[in-house]
Amino acid sequence: MESVRLTVLGSSCSIARPARACSSYLVEFPGAAIVADLGSGAFSNLVAHRALGDIDALLISHMHADHFIDVIQLRYALKYGDARRARKLPLYLPPGGDTMLRRMTAAFHPESDHDFLGEVYDVRTYDPERPLQVAEVAIRFAPTAHYIPTFAMRFEAGGKTIAYSSDSAPDDRVRALADGADLFVCESTLSREREAESPRGHMSAREAGVIAASAGVGRLVLSHYPASLDIATMAADARAAYAGPLQIADDGLRVDL
């Protein structure tokens, strides 16, 4: 494809909305297709939008199940399905993610010494303090305010930028990473009434709007929200601070830049 596109593969928070998947986004630039997170249920949406042999990299923002668990489903598809790849799929995990994921998947083959992940993945650990290059796409990271180490992502190539907050309470580091992005996908897990909660690891739509306005982003997509939130209220809350183009994510949403 020649355009830059974001496809929402999973728009739910950890408690998935009915018939919806948890966090996952397909980021496409000319010559590169990158999946950011692959949460519960997102694999089936991924295969509906992109051939598995065409994916250039899979990046995981943090090791909560609603952001990575379908890495296992994808592993089975790559090993036993019809996907044809010239090389293993690069799987980029946050620091410590490799150990955690291997410990978990060891339960699937306790009496075997074969590499459950390494059979299909080129498992790597990214350094969040250094840029990562996938084809022509430069990827930068920023730590977020969440319950475990979590990293927001910024994808940039050909003068176009997509930023993704992952999970975070309001944080200046996320705002700085999103600065001037053409598209900002920001989590909106909480209602306004829950903004006073402590400790915090998430934000509301209102707070997402504040960050988007401060960062001067070109378009805001609110995502990672539960069924208990009303999308019209979410949009109105974000609009209190952000005046630019605004969409509420749903599985299958495509945004072209």
C-alpha cells in the first residue's frame, strides 16, 4: 500500500466489550506493516485485514494479557497454518518480557527442550531509550504511568507520524512523544468520575483530550474503553479540550493519513 493507515484490531480495555477484542493496532506505511500489541481476541481481526506473511514486526507495549496474549494464537498460526514467511517474524518485547513470556509458554511443553516461541518468532527485547527501525519506519518509545513498566510508541516515516499511548494515566512523557503527531491513539479507560482514584494507571477521555490538545496532534482516536462507557459522553468529554478531528475506536476502524 502507498498510503499510511491505522487499523484498529482491538479497541477494548482488559474487560472486553461484547464481540470486541482487546488492544491491538495494525500500523501500515509504504513497505512496512507493523502490529502494535496483540491482546485477547485480536488475532482473528488481524487475519481479516492482513496476510500473516506480510507482517514485518510485532511490538508489545507491556506484559499485561490484554496487550500480548494472542502472541500465542499467532504462534500456532505461523507454525501450523498456511502463512508462508521467508524469515521468522520479529517479535519485540519490552525489557523483561522475554523471560516472562517464555516462563508462561514453558507450561505448554514441560517435557520438551524445543523453543516454543523461537520456532516462528525472532524474539527480541527493545531498548525503550533507543529508536527502533523497521524497514523505513522509525519507532520511538516513552515510559508511561501504568502499574507495570509500559511504553508508548511513536511510528514515523515519510513525514507521517502515528503515536500510541498504550496504557497510562496522564503523563508528560506520553504527551511529549505524541507532540505534533498526525494521529494519536490514546487510551480512555476511565469515566470522569473515576479520575480521582488512586493509584492511577489509566486516563479518561477528558484527560486524553487535554493531552491531544497540548501535543497539537492532527487527529485523536480514543480507544481501550469498556462497555460501561457511553461513546457520546466520551466524545463530549474529549471535546472539552480538543477541537481537532476526533473518533472513538471500534474494531475494524481504519484511518488513512
